[in-house]
Amino acid sequence: MTTADANRAMAAVCLADVRAAAEAVLEPAVRDFVDGGSGTEAVLAANRAAFADVALVPRVLTGVTAADTGARLLGGDAAMPVAIAPMAYQRLVHEDGELAAARAARTAGVPYVVSTLSSHRVEDIAATGATTWFQLYCLRDRGKNHELVARAEAAGCEALMVTVDVPVMGRRLRDVRNGFALPDHVRAANLDTGPGTEAHRRFGGASALAVHTSAAFAPGLSWRDLAELRGRTSLPLVVKGILDPRDARAAVDAGADGVVVSNHGGRQLDGAVPSLRALPAVAEAVSGDCEVLLDSGVRDGTDVLKALALGARGVLLGRPVLWGLAAGGEHGVDRVLGLLRTELSENMTLAGCADTAAAAGLRTEWTRPHA
């Protein structure tokens, strides 16, 4: 990354500009890993189309001069209803990886979710001073699961988020075609793995990461596993990967404090419902008994406002953070989060919403009916 590349990121006026800056510096295979989806990638397009299909109905003469974007997420204060989504191996796009992104989250006043597969240790990421939550992929080695939860608690993480939509990794054809594997300097730091794992070896006609996760992740999880996890931690427990309202209700009954309505950014089940389309029914099913967050497809402040209006307490921001990280390191992520907050504040004001509570009451209309 050159100084010119970083300057280009800092001059961005929207997140699409940051994406263009990132594409200019990322190696093609890494860019495909970041941007790609599973199968035909129809869900990637459907996630964005769903946001385009929602129209906001603004209020007028509300006396709002400047909107307050502050929010409460899982019992903590945030400068806006946004957390940085858990994303693996961030050193792929920048040498500082998760440390730079977490520092930017601290500056922006939003939570940072540490991935099980982060390329820096949870202890080092928490030491940045960011508000951290820990995301858990349930491993075949149950003792390792327990160790990870204990480490997250000891490091000061304020919530535990368990991802439940990866019984197997979705078939991501870009990675398959590229024979994608991790470079030696990038590893799953929380798992104490070196450069010699399956994730680092090239396999003909396969993604090395898919081979690695198949060996490491526990398939066949059930609600009993979630209940067991609930019994092991006093941290707020969030279940990520919910699309069916019945599963949302079951998560609440199992002791979840929150759910994330998510199709994994279009990277798991090819043909899954767009997360935004699933959101209203999930919010109705839990009926205020837990917090509802939205993940998958958020690209600007208007998207955040639409998610709030449809029943989310907040959103998880994924790929745009990686674009900012690739294009400008910590400062690039600063720019992404700053742009997002500016867009959200301006659009809340235009919609007549003084705060996020008012945004939750904003009317919406679907411009295209559900399929």
C-alpha cells in the first residue's frame, strides 16, 4: 500500500469509493476471498436488492436539527447502532489486521467482534481498548471451545457471539477456482496454529480454508449445544445466523440475549432468504425478549436506518471494514466508520428522527413484494 493509495481511501466520499481504493491494492485471489459468495452468488445480489426494495416514509415538522445516533447494544453504549462484524484472517488485507480495525472501532465508539479465526490473539485485540465481543465457531475439540470462552472472558470481552450457520462451509467457487490458501504469515492465532495447517496447503479443485474448517469445526450442532454454552458463561450470549422466526424464538428459549439475522453475507446457503427480508418476522417472533441485530449487505447509513425501521437494534458491518483496512489500515477503517455515521445522522435528520428510538418507529414500504 502506497501513500497515494491511503490518500485515495481518506478522500473517499462514500463506501463505494473505499471499495474501489481497496480493489486497486488487493491481490486478485484475496479480493475474491473478501468479496465472494457461495455458489452462484445470487444471495450476494439479493442482499443488496432487498435494501433497494425498502422505501422509508419520512416524518416532517418534527423540530429535529441534528440526530443523535447513539445506541445501547447488549447493555453497552455505542456512538451509533453498529458493531464491526467478526471476520477471519484480517492480516490478509493489511499487516496490522485486527489490531488496526479494533483501534478504529475504539475511536469510533462502536463494538468490535473478534473472530475465532482472527489473525491476532483475542488478548491482543482486547488490549487495544476497543469494546470487544468474541465470536465462537464451535470446534470438534470441545475442550478448546471451553478454553476460548474462558480466554475471551479473561481478556475483557463483553459478549459472546456463537455462529450457528456453518455446519459445513458453503462452496465458494472463486476460492475453489483460485485454489485459495493462506500465506505463511497469516494464521488462526487464537487456535495456536502455525503455517503448516490445511489452511496453508493448496489442494487441487478445493479451497484450503474449506478443507481446514471441515477438519476443525463441529458439524451437527443442536440446541443442546447452545444450552450447554449458555451454562458456561455469564456474558450476554448472541446467536448469529438466524433467518427463521422459529429459530429466533428457540434461541430466546435457550437463554440467548440477542440474535443476528444473517445469511453470512451470502457465503453459506446459496438461495437463502436475504437477511433484510427475514428481519421483520424475526423481530416479531422475539417480541422484545432479546436484542435483534442484522448482518449481511449493509453498505451505507441509509441501510442502517432501514434496518432500524424494520426491527433491528443495530447492524454488523462486514466487508466495508475490510475495504477500509486494505486501502488505508487503521485510518481507512476510521474513514469507513466516519462516513457511515455521517450518512446515518444526515438521513435520520432528513427522516425526522431525533434518535434511534424514533428511527425504530419509522414507517417503511416494500417497493417490490416478497417473492
